[in-house]
Amino acid sequence: MWNRFLNSTLLLAAFLEFSYIALAQTYGTPGYSPGAWKPDELPKELSQPKPFNARELSGVWSTPTTPGYFERHSLDDKWIETTDKKVPPQMRSNTSPPPMTEWGKAKFEANKVSYGPRAIEPELNNDPVSQCEPLGYPRDLWEANLRPFEFIQTPNRVLQHMQYHDTWRTIWTDGRALPKDPDPAWYGYSIGRWEGDTFVVESVGFDDRTWLDHFGNPHSDQMRLVERYRRIDKDILKLDMTLTDPKAYTKPWVADTITFVNPKVAIFEEICSPSEEHRFNDAIRDESKAKSKP
Amino acid sequence: MRRIFVISPALTVAIFILGAPLFAHHGTGVAYQEDKWLTVKGTVTEWIWSNPHCGILFDVTDEQGNVAHWGAELGNPHQLSAAGFSKDVLKPGDKVTVTGHPSRSGAPRIQFHHMLLSDGRTLTIGGVKGNGEKADTEY
């Protein structure tokens, strides 16, 4: 009996591992869009190599790390465990948020999360995402570990199209300065310029109702972001980000360098529907806490 | 009375740690025992194909004829499309065998990992990237 149990268990483990390996071998069909266009329905020229231009950011980008047990830890290009599973040492975060101000601490404590070491039951959290509220920036960017974003470069703007929640961020490149006293916006106000082959983006005017990440790290309306993008290869984009927010943190938060790759897929419509999320919560999620019913 | 419905002792509550990644959405680690496995067989009552989460409602009948209303939690349509799912993959009345992680509370809820359909196909989310990698759904 024990041998049968062991054999079945090993067999199940083997085919799960095999399915994972098989996936890696099917990776990357340019323009592929799950649930819509199949590879044989796409123009053939999509798969042709294109010349690489360091000052052309247009394209779809995603993080190369397979998501799964671990969630991106905010500004670090590392991961922290969200459950009792163990994070390999090379994936552990080496840095942590800078010390928070009293305002920052209070906001952090008020943010009830369902991820990471402070996780509580989903129905008890106050994470904006649970209500399909705007993720804001930079939180939406961290979702690129699961969903890609797209840069669209035009003569006077760079548009950043986030797959998750299907949102757009405008980065003005027409020479304007940042607004001096802007009304808060979910995705802030951004301007960009080229310094050599580095695209530098500065942003202000963020609405402080959004979180920095799903671990509840806060930011205020005083947050300023500086992002430095470098396309170092045809399919590789590097990002260095510094967050300065004296109302929430006692010193700047300098991120680890984040690497994005071209996942060779098209952006997929991924709108968070409040009514559909509520329906799901009512039917499935909230019931997971209920005791078995006769 | 708490009831657990099983189809195979060898596949049920098998405890092991795998390298294959799973989807993580908010609170799954809190609501489900992600280091335990459970397999249940039932009849679909509703296939919820919705953003940002999908779900299966299905009824499981034990040997005494008692019916329990189960629910399985899945990821979003984007991830599932990449894994070979679609809005038409299930319909009420379909027989389905679902394997995944049991709820911590003992409620008849399961965090979906893969399912066996009545036509013999198996669909899995195991190892599927959300960035559009095509899933190999046949194995």
C-alpha cells in the first residue's frame, strides 16, 4: 500500500515538473495573444528580427522570473515569500524599505494586506485591488512579473500601457516641466528626457490612496519618482528607480536594478471588473472561510 | 459533520514540495493549505469565467447520496487562456475531477491546480506564466 502511495505521488510530481519544463520549450511567439490570435493567424513578419535601437523603447516588456510562490518585494528586484514556502537564498531580498516616518508607520499599520508576513484573510483586508480600485504607480509596474506592460514611443510622449487593469500612463517628452502644484492623480504626472541612451522619467503628483505594493508599503502625495530606463539589448530593458518621499520615509528608497525582457506576446485585455470580483468573492473566496455545510 | 470526498488515497492529501510554480493571488496562502493536495470529483453547476478571478462551482455526491456544494478558485482569464482554458471549457452538467489545495477552514473549497475532464483531457495551471507563455495542456 505504501509503495502504491509513493509511486502515485512520485508520478504526480513527475508530470507536474514535466509540464513546467514543456512550457519553457513553447515560450515566445511574437504577437501571440492567449485566448485570441493563435501563432498561425499572425503576420509572418512579426517573427523577423528587427534592428536594435537603444533609444527606441516601444515594445512589450515583462520580468523574466517565473512568478509563483514569491511576490516582487516592492522596489527590490527580489522576492519575498508569501506563504510558508521557502525562498531560495539567491531570490531573497537584500534590502528593505528605508525607515518610515511616524506618518508612514501609521499608514503602513492601517494597510491590511493578504500577502506576505502580515497577511490576513482576504475578506478582512483593505487592499484597493480587492475592490478593483486603481493600483496606481509604481505598484502597477510590479505586476509586470505576471502581466506585461508596453511602451509606445511617439514624437512628444511615451505611453506606458499596463496590461493589469488596462491602464495608461503618459510620459511627456515635449520639453514641458513637471507641474508645480498638481492635483493628485492615480498615476501621477510624468516627464521624460534622454541622457545619452538612458531614458530618464521624473514623476510627481501621486494620489496617496494607492499603495506601493501589495505588502502595504505606503507613499504620500509628496512622493517623487525618478526612473532610468536603459535598453541594453534588443530584448532586454533595465530600470533603476529612486523613490523620494519625506512625508513617508526618512531617506530615499533606491531600488535594485530591475530587468525586463521582451516576452514576445501581445498585451491582453485584463480589466478588473468590480462586479465580477464581487461575484467571485461571494461564490468562492469568502466561502473558503466557511465551515463545511451539511 | 465534516466530509472529505476522495477518489484515490494515493492522490489525496499527498504532501510534497514542488519546484513548479503556482499562481498566487491575494490571500491564497491564507485561505488554502498550499502544501497539501486534494482531489475531488463532481458535476459542474457553474463555470465562472470572469476578471480578475475564475471559479468552478460543482456538486459532489458521496456514497450515501449526500450532496456537497464545492467551489474551486482559479486565476484570471488571461493566465487561463494561456493554459488552454476558455469560457466554453466547462458547462453545467459536465463531470470534472479537480485537484488542488484544500481550504484551511475545512470548507468545501479548493485552490485549483488541474482538472480531468470527462473527455479525458487534463488542463493545468501548473507552471504557466502569466506573461503569455503557451501552456502545454496535454500530457
